[in-house]
Amino acid sequence: MSDRPSFSSPLLNPSQDFSSKNASEAWLAVIIFSLTTILLISIGSVGSKILNIAFPFGSLVVGWFFYFRYPNFYIGFMWWSLFLTPLIRRLSDFRSGAFVDSSPILLAPSLIILISFHTMYFNLPKAREQGTAPFSLALASVIYAYFIGLLNPATSFVKASVAFLGWITPILFGYHLFVHWERYPDYSKTFKRVFLWGCLLVGLYGIYQYIVAPEWDRLWLVGSKMDSSAGKPEPFGMRVWSTINSPGPFADMITSSLLVVFSCKGGLVVPAAGAGILSLLLSAVRTGWLGWFGGLILFSSSLKPKQQLRLVLTVVVLLGCIIPLSTMEPFAGTIATRFSTLGDLQNDTSASIRQNIYKDFFENGIFNFMGDGIGVNDTVDAGILSLILDLGWIGALPYTASILLCAITLFKNLGKYRNDLFITTCCSVLVKSFAFFLATRVTAGIHGIIIWSFIGIGLAGQRYWNHQQSLQFNELLKGKEI
């Protein structure tokens, strides 16, 4: 039986092949949406107020159009929305003249991903047939925690629901990528193209942000009260977070991009990697540094000798350019200071805070079987504890099991797909993400989307190549019979 769902109407069939269709109308939609956004920002306060509604609504409409007509554009549109929406929100706040604590603009990526619930709606009954049980298990855990959160008087319906969006959308997107495994060649190309350009542009903006400290970023730093952890609102005083909301999520995005970049080819690879590495260093996120190093080791160990040599030469050239630059002012102060703390945990404020968090958890929270529910705990600087506090042991165990099951499947079969560097990249991104798992909540927001997306596309790649091998085997059998 085919893994592809059947639909009676082509309008409702996102599996339909539109690859031969002229993409001019898709680009027209992107241009109109982008120009409208720029126009509303340029108008000022009135335009910013309109943008608060128009941007998320427009994102939903364009995403819906792409989902049913241009699946590859849908994937790319989601990623660019994820990369750029926080910056658009900051520009909107700046043009309105004041920091807005809760901006509807930030809902745009979640609304785009919610469209892919259509995929789950038609395919969930086929969980055993399609091998999507781990996604269903994680989904059930999150829904359980959402209802616990609704019952908890410490949060509100709106707060719990917004937090629920942050938890459920990564699973939905990963599920969508995996179920449509037959599109893997196109989807993997879209991933590589988006992350290559993303690494270049987001990395360059991060360097610009550090040197110039634009006014909209200063407004965000002070208004969000991140000036205690993300630096001073002045040139050369910020820890870089580029177009994202804070240094941690930015480091996760840029390290993922850097791992994807090394599976790409072309003239953009070196400048993109250079911009990405320097901006990563300026973010001063040590977890990102260590995670990227771990992912790079796995990536290089899976390469053929000739590919390993090319990777080593590329990294040496990049480091040869970046290390001297990072030892010179104005970059040296931020980078050197952060590097010096890697081996000095006793005087490390972040490490001390996490030690206290773990200590408090083992004293008070370890028996939290039911969990507090989603939306109750705003920030937990430890991914493992976040799972237990939010989902309880009842929800955390199946959720963790679902991720581990997917990861084990990917890593166990990695040797069979060495010719596809992108599958190796997916495993490298997971290694990097596990480093973040020790330091922050990685199951929601951009962290969660990265984990579940690369799980979904990686498993889709394995399914695709298994199918191709089966087709080749069947062709051989037919040839022998003739």
C-alpha cells in the first residue's frame, strides 16, 4: 500500500506535483507580502499597528497558498518567517515608538506551521503503516500537558494556549516532512538553499548588530530586560542575537546553518561559513560553540577521505581568517572573555545558576509526576528539567522516548546512506541539539522546530532511499525474468 495519502480534490492535495508549474505566481506572492510589510513599517506608528494584525494574517494566507500549490515554497517560507519575524517585530516596535511586550507578529511562524495539521489530519490513522508512532506519542504528551496547564490556576488560557503552540508546531512540521518522504530530494535542496543564505544574511546582520547596535535592537534589549544577560545597548557591547530574539536561539539557528553549509557546494559556502562562525563567536553562547564542534566531529567522521580533506581545508582557511580577526579589537574583548570561562566553572555565573536549578529540582521537583502543565514555567535553563516540570514524568517519559526512538533509527542506519551528505548533516544537527538540551528548553520554539524538522527530513531521506533501493531491486528481478 502506498505511503502517499489519497485525496479526492486536487485543491486539497498537497502531495500533488507542482514542480513543472511556473513558480512566477509564487514569487509574486512573496514580493507582494514583502513589499506590504516594508510599506507598513515605513509608514510609522499607524503602519506598525496595522502590521500587528496584517503580518500574521498575511503569513497565514501566503503559507496556505504555498502549502497547497507550491510545497517547496511552503517549506522555505516557514524557515524565512522563523528567521526574520523577530526582526520585523523589533522594527515595528521601533517605528511605533515603544516596546510592545506581547506582539501578535511573533505568531506568524506558528500559524504557518499550523497549516500542516492538514497533513496529520489525513495521515494520523495510518501511524502504524507509515511509521509515525513516535510523532503521535510526542503529540499526545504535549496535549496532556496542555490540559494540565489549563487546570493550573498559575496560568491563563491565553498563556497556556500560546505556549502550547510553541510545543506542538515543531512536532507538526517534522511530521509533515516525514510523511511526504517522496518529496525528500526537493525538500533537502530547499533546506540547503535556505540555510546557506540564512547563514550568510543572518550572520552578516549579527556582525552589523555588534558593531552598530541599531536603535531597534537597543529598544528590544532594554524593553525585554535582556540587558542583564545579553550585554549593553551600545556598539561593541551586545552579545549577538542577530535577527532572532536572543543569543541562545540565535546560536542554535546559526550552528545548525553552519552544519548544513558544509554539505553544500558553490561560491557562497566560504563567505556564509565565515559570517556564521564570527557571529556565533560574538553571541558568546558556549553551548553553541561546543555543540557545533560536536556536530562537526560526527559530520567529518562520516565522510569519505577525499571529502574529509576538503572539509579540513575549508575549516583551516576559515579559522585562518577568523582567529586573527577575533583577537583584534573590537572583537577580542567579547570572545576572549567568554572563552576564558570555559574551564573556570567555579566563577561562571551561568553554570552556578544551573547548578542551583538542578539542586532545587532534586530537592523539590523530582516527584512532580503529573507536571505543572504547559505555560506555567516561563524559562527553565535546563532542557531535562523543563520536560519534567512542564510535562511531569507522565508526559516527559513518552516524549523523550519518541525523540530517542527517532534519533536511534537515524544513527543506526547512518552508515547505509553515506552517499547522502544531508542525512549525515541531520544527525550532526541532532548531536548539536543534544548539547543545547542540557542548557535550555529545546522542545519548543525555534529550538524545537530545528530538532523535529531535522528528525523529520532525516527519516524522510532514509525512507526515500529505501524506496529507491526497492525499485532498483525489483527492476533487477524483472530483468532476470526476461
